[in-house]
Amino acid sequence: MRARVPAWRGLYAILDLPHAGGLEPAAALAGLLGVMEIGPEKAPTIVQLRAKQADAAERGRLVRELAPMVRAAGALLIVDDDVEAAMAAADGVHLGQEDMAERTGDRPWSEWLAELRRAAPPGFLIGLSTHSRAQVLHAAGLDVDYIGFGPILRTRSKLAQEPAVGFEELEQVCAISPHPVVAIGGLGAEEALRCARAGAAGAAMIGALVGSTQAEVRARATDLAAAIRHAIDALGQPSSR
């Protein structure tokens, strides 16, 4: 069973705060979304806000501040882990395996997700991280909108504790998952193209998008988004916009 192709197929940019390049959150995001001069076809289709060091109040403030910028660029804002902040002002939430285990306890994940779906606004996206085929098969029976899969390659991010899965495993997972698959982990332009050819709906990036200036972030983001779009078009897949 091939995964359905989502409308947001393309670059999935992760804004990991504090930004490694030293930029303020709004400046880093403006770099990722620098579409006023360049054109929305070269922007990410999803931006995930990851702010693990912020408390709940600060994270909520960041979501409210950044959400209008993301939507003005025609993209979607996903919040990592914080369900409450995501439902208040964003377009979706992304949950990890540990996040789910902590939130659900002894309850079935499907039961907790059903409650979340009923409480969430229409069109709210729910993403789930997976790192193995067993986790992908488990996710197949859950009411989520997409899964993240990786790390594809070795990475210096928090995914470093998980073994790299590689491109062949990604292709196998894309073939069996009923949910769109977003590849993550150690990806640059060439690697993102391989992910697209393997059937991934998106390529998630953190380090490849980091820059010390807004212009540098924008250049990296637009180059990567354009490369992924080109790969999608070459494969004859529906583009993200």
C-alpha cells in the first residue's frame, strides 16, 4: 500500500531553538520563509517549532508570535511535543515515541489519539516519530497524518541515539506505510533527493538550514526547497503548491 501524497509535500524545516546560528527566533524563521523576494515555491511547506528549553508559557508565546509569519508564507506550523500550545495557535503537533509513552501511560495510544483528534480543531495535523519498521507498523494502525522516519544517516541532533536506518529501509517503509513518510536525519540536498526518489513525502532538516545570518538561512532554505521540488516534479508527483 503506497502512502497518500499530502498537499504539503516538500521541505519540512525544523526551527530548533535556541537557534544554533545565534539568531533570534523571528529572524531565523524569516530566513526560512524568505519568500517575499524569492517566491513561495522555494519555501518550506511545513515549519516545525522545537523549543525544548522553553517553558510552557514561553513556548506558547513563541507559537503565537511565529504562526502568522508561517501562514503568511503559505506554510503550516507544527509544534514539537506541546499539544496545548499547538492546539491554541498552530496547525498541528509532532510527537515522539517517548512523548507518547509519557502521555498515555498504560492506555492504548489509539485511545489517547482519538481523544486528541476530537478535541483538536478541523484540519489539525498529528505527526509521530518512528525509528524502526516495528514502530512504523504500529503507527499504521494509529490516527496520525504522517510519520517521521529516521535518522536516515548519522546526525548530531537528538536522533544520534538512534541507529541510522539508511535509504533502502526508507524505501521499504514508504512502501508499507499508509501514512505519508517524512525522512529525517543527516540530510542535505543530495540526500533529500534520494529520499524523494524513495517515496518520502518530505525531507526534514535542522542542521542543513542553520546560518549565522538571516540571508544565509534564507539561501540554504530556498536552495533545498527548490531542489526537493525539482525532484518531486521529475518523479511526476503532485507538487506541494
